[in-house]
Amino acid sequence: MAEYKGSEDVFKELVEDSEENWLYGLVAFAIIEERRFEWMKHFESHNQIPPSEAEIQNWYKQQPRSEIIRAKGEAESALQTYASEVIDVALEEKSTKIEEGIIVSEIRESRRFWPQFGVNFIGGLAASVVFAALLILLAFFVLNDTSPAEIGSHLKHGLEEGNHGQEN
């Protein structure tokens, strides 16, 4: 079991000599130091004087290895919570940017309404003219009642007259 003489020993174990991320160790070290400050406040409130350097060193010596492990666990939990919050904020910002982009694009599309309206109007007008021409052509054929038999008889009659004119 490692014996700690002061904050330097705890810092060395958690940050400098640790194989884990330095930020993880630094947060664990901060948790241990927060506990020391709480102990110092408690000591001062009960004894009406702050603890001496020797008493502070004695506090460090009394810290079991499990206290370091517990501080690491709290540090890991705090960092995971922080990472989750950062991810949530980043996703919310990204979502907001996407929503704003959609709104801006819709506004831009609405500004293109009149030019697009003009193109659609001209296209509709051209289609109507073509449709009207087809209707007029169809009406011409229907109203003139030119059946295929009648067309054939006109052609035959025209050919017969052509043949009679050549015989004379």
C-alpha cells in the first residue's frame, strides 16, 4: 500500500505516473483535494484553528488506496457526464443549424416564385393554344362530315373526270 505524504504524491500517482489520460487523473486529483479542503473546514470548525502542516500530512498518510480508486471512479463518472452534455449541446447546435438552413432555403425558394410563376404561366398558355388548335382541327373534320367513303367517292369522281377530259 502506497503511503502519501502530501498532495505532490497523490498528483504524481494520479497524473504523472498514470497510464490513463492525464485529464482523468487531474479530475481525480481535484476530487481528492476537494475532500482535503472539506476536512480542513471541518477540522477548523471543531477546533477553532486551521490544521497544521503536520496534521495535513497525517491526513494524507491516513488515506487508503481505496480512496484513490473511489476518486478515479467519481472522475470517470464526471467526465462521462460532461462528455454526454457536450455531445447533446453539439447535436442541438447542429440540429438548429440544419433547421435554420431549411428555413433559409425555403425563403429563397419563395423569392423565386414569380420567375417560376411566369415560366409556368407561359407553358400553360402554350399548352392551351396547342390544345385549342387540336380541338379546332377536330371540329373542322366533324362538322364537314368527311367520311372515308365520301373521300373515296370524291377521289374516284375526280379521277373519272380526269380520264374523261383526256379522252376528248
